[in-house]
Amino acid sequence: MAARYDNRRRKLKTGEYQKENGDYLFRWTTRDGKRHTVGATTLEELRCKEEEIARDKADGIKESAKNILLNDIFSLWKATKRGLKANTYQSYVWCYEQYVWEDPVGQTPIQALKRSDLKRFYNRLYEDRHLKIGTIDNVHTVLHQVIQIAVDDDYIRRNISDNLLKELKQSHNIGEKHKRALTVPEQNLFLDFLKQEKNQYNHWYNIFAVMLGTGMRVGECTGLRWEDINLEKGIITVSHTLVYFDHNDKLDAKGKKCYFSINTPKTKAGSRQIPMQDYVKEAFIRERKYQEYNGIACKQEVDGYTDFIFINRFGNCQHQGTLNKALRRIIRDCNDLQLEKDGKNAVLLPNFSCHSLRHTFVTRLIEAGVAVPVTQQLAGHSSSDVTLDIYTTVTNEFMEREFDGFQVKMKHQDEEWRRRMMERKQDDRENEIQALDGKNNDTE
């Protein structure tokens, strides 16, 4: 075959052509027998594209991915993803469909998607849509899994979302907020406020006392049945969790989108037995008496489970949304009462959620000197790293408080020492004066 040249007398390689208008083309055939063409305005640009095509060919990247959208890969992930809890899977699906599906990112061909596109997408979520970093974290989790499928199936070479959320946090100076546990005075104030007989929130005492005294996750606590507790031996058996679906497309048997389901605990370590503290046992007994007095009985059955302990006045299960709303009202009214009573010196409740009660339980165990393995088992942590992270934070805070107290004590001791030295110097001066006066009298 005779050599071909462009209009600048440069020799063209096999597959390279120059059009009459001066633009360049490169044509090649893939293993499936299909012919493909790519164009460029300069020979240098064309050969850069040829190098990329050669790398894709060497790495086995599919040419057919050119028209595959990110949303198409998500549909593949959605159809094949296994190993997630039902509520976690539904949450991921909802996050993607809510924030990615209609966005230009979701409608971009997977091979054309760049890391900068994802950065701009995350910035829009944070700056324009004002999403919390936790929500963006969920979006990133599912997005990373979707893109990884494209990598595994040879549509693209690498996962362009690696470490992208970390970069977002750094660029916006967003630090990981430590979940704040209630202090002992705050914990006591919370329970004492709820326990008051004439308090409109009195009926909430039982479930929150159990959560605070056991460290159970919300679904573990709301899923408790009377057969799961042994009041005589003081043991709670955690073997399942109650999940509430409130953002999915599936309907339950009655055609409702929002419904309960029973799952295994979040982790294997979640199946455990927890000893009851005295006030926890008292809370269970109070709850039974409250329901008997008001004629309340469980009327709900979830996946064959019934006779739930914590139910509303209609006999239906409680769920996290209702409990957190109740907490916000309790915090508001408790603090109002405290301010009326003690003014600026009042102990006030911080804004906290149900999960903060779990964190408070773990904190109390650590402060009491309970060993890390025991704390891990009682909390149902899958890894000691989770427990140690809390342990390190709590002990550092405790050390800071102790050191602050030490500094105050040392300051008082120093002031006391200085006062005594001044008194001693004053006594010495008075003794010297008396001795001098006596000597003068003898001389006279």
C-alpha cells in the first residue's frame, strides 16, 4: 500500500486520513467486527486520541461503553446488588434517584464522565441544594459503588470517585463532628424531667430510659417484644431490628409506601444479650402498667412478629421519626422550665437525637472503667475500632476535664502557699521588730 501524506507532507499512519477541509480521521475495527471513527482538527490531537484508544484496547475497555450512561450503570447496580440490608438498599436507591438520576451527571455517558464533573456535582449538592454532609455521604457511597461496577465490567479504567468526598470536606473545611454524648447532669435532668408525674411527656420516659440504659439502636429498641425480655433474670435478648421504610417505590400488602419490616440486627455482633440496670427494669414495668391502665395493646403484626413493647396509643409500633420529633419538643420545654427556674445558671439539654442516647450509654461504660471488649459486646459493635474510637474520644475529654481540675487545684495550692509565705514573712518581721525593741530596752 502506497504511503499517504497530509497537506503538510507528514506521513499518515494506517487508519489515519485527512479530509478536504483539513480535519483528520482515524478509523479502526474492533474484535466484534464493527468499524469505528474518531475525528480531530489537528494531527497531534488525533494521535492523542489514538493513544487513548490503544490503551483502552490493551486494557480490554469496551468500545460499546461510549453510549452507556451513568444511569444505565445504576440500573445494572440496582438489579444485581446483593448483601445489603433491605432498608440500606432502599435508602441508597432513594438517594440516587432523588439527587443523581435527573442531574446532568446521571445522564452523562460513563466514558465521558470526568472527576471534575463529580466535584461540581457534589459542590452543587452542598452549596446550592444545601444538603447536609451526611446526605452527600450517602449519595457518594452509592455513586462510588455504581462507578465501580463500570470499572469491573471494563467500561472504564478506574473509579473516578475515589476519595472525592474527602476532598470535598477538605475544600469546604468540613470536619467530622463527634457525636456528643449527654453529660451526667444532662442525663439526670432529661430523665428527671420525663419522670415527673404531671408532665405531659411522662409516657415517653420508659422508651428513652431503656435506650439510655441499654445502648440499643432505635430499631432494636422499637422491635423489642415482651418475650425478648426476662424481668426475673434482668436480661434483654436482641435478635432482630424493626425497620421503617418511608421513601421507596414498593408498596406493602395494603398498598402503602410507608411500612415496617423485620430485619436481622445491623451487624452479626448486634445479636446479643444485655443485662438490665435497675432503672431499665423499672421502665419496662412502668410501661406494662401504663398500657394496662390505659387499655392499650399491640395490634400490629410485622413479618410474623407481634406483641411489641413500645407502641403508640393506637397499638402500632413506634419509629425513629416520631421519637426524634418527641425529643425536640421535650428538649424545648425542659429548657424553658430550667431557664424560668435557674436563669443563666441553668443546666440545659443540648440538641440531640435517639442515636445520642446510644452514644451516651457507651460513654458511661467507658467512664466507669468497663473493659473495651465488654463495651464492644454490650453495644453490638462489629469492630473494636468503633469502640476504641469512642473510647479514645471520651478518655481524651475526660483527661482534659481532669487536667483542667488539676490546674485549678494547683492554682489554689499555689495561692495558699503564697499566702502562708506572706504570713510567715509578716510574722518574722514582727518577731525581728520585737527582738530589736527588747535589745534597745536592755541597752537603756
